[in-house]
Amino acid sequence: KNQVEQSPQSLIILEGKNCTLQCNYTVSPFSNLRWYKQDTGRGPVSLTIMTFSENTKSNGRYTATLDADTKQSSLHITASQLSDSASYICVVPYNTDKLIFGTGTRLQVFP
Amino acid sequence: GAGVSQTPSNKVTEKGKYVELRCDPISGHTALYWYRQSLGQGPEFLIYFQGTGAADDSGLPNDRFFAVRPEGSVSTLKIQRTERGDSAVYLCASSPNSGTSSYNEQFFGPGTRLTVL
């Protein structure tokens, strides 16, 4: 079954700290993996898209890694800010037009 | 507009009623997607339009759900005989091209929160 699983389900950290979110997927065939940030009451916003050949990709304080062999990805957030509080969703396309979303990791950054 | 817009932002209705949810995609985007997001869950695919036609409607849960995009731009998701289980946030996304290659990013609207009492 094509699935995307994320951990942890929720995470609380202090402002300025780093954190890493995990994503495991079983979607096949694989073409790319996406990380989205979803603020409360808003639609998801793309952070990064990684293809099969990319191992790591950065977008500001966000760094995503991908291991296509183990079907795992991580999103590392450096020097967290209060505005990083949101849900982070891992997404893997299935077939040509469907996205399979993970359930997300809800991150809360406290001062 | 600059982004995908959806109206209304919130809709409260009674069980058994009919509702319409509207999506205005980014101008020029040919692909349009509808998703449903239940509380604490990731979005689930409902239907995908390429131009005016529904290219894939396999995610629609049953025949009470229907969507149209008559002119290849604005889309309306229609739900008949609403049930309490239909309560969710309905997200719309558009993309300049079809498919899910790494070049085809989907841009999401803010969603419509539907509550069925």
C-alpha cells in the first residue's frame, strides 16, 4: 500500500533550538518527495521538492535529506523561530497526478 | 489574484443540505486539484482537472460529491445531502502543468472549512 508516515506526531521546542522531522514512505514508483509547511487555518506551502538523485537540499534554515534506498527523508530546522510553529507535511506523488500526504508533524516553538 | 482563492472561508450547514465550494486558481494554471483534510490528518486527494475535464476523480468518496470546471478556470465542488462526516477543510490547489513531476509544484488555497451540523 502506498503510504507516507511521519514522526514525531508533535514536537515542542524552545526558540533558537534545532529539530529534525522524519518521513518514511512506501510509494512506488518514486519520482520526488516534497515537504510542505501548513500554518493553522492556511493551505500548505511548499518548502522543497527533492528528486531521486538529490540527497540534500536547503531552503534557508530548512534542510531536507533523502535516502531513496531506505525510503526515508528528514527535514532539519536550524535556529528555530516562533514563526516556524506549524504543521510540516511530507508528500510523495503517486501515479502522474496524485499526491499522497503524510499526517504531518505539528511543531510548536516557544520563547 | 496572486494566489489561489477559495470561497467561502467557512461554511456551516445542516445535515441533508446542498453546498457549493468555489476555487479560483492562479491565472493561467491549467491543472486544478481538490483535496479534503480532516482534523489532524494530511490532505486526501479528491479530484483533478486538466483544463475543463476531470482527468481523475477516483478520490471522490461517493456520488454525493461532484466537481465542475466549465471554462477551465474556476472550479466548484458540489456536495449533495451533506452528512456530518463531510465536515472537513476542503483545499484547492492549482499547477501550471499537469502531472506530479518535480517541475509541477501545486499551489494551495487557504481552504474552506465545512461544518455539517
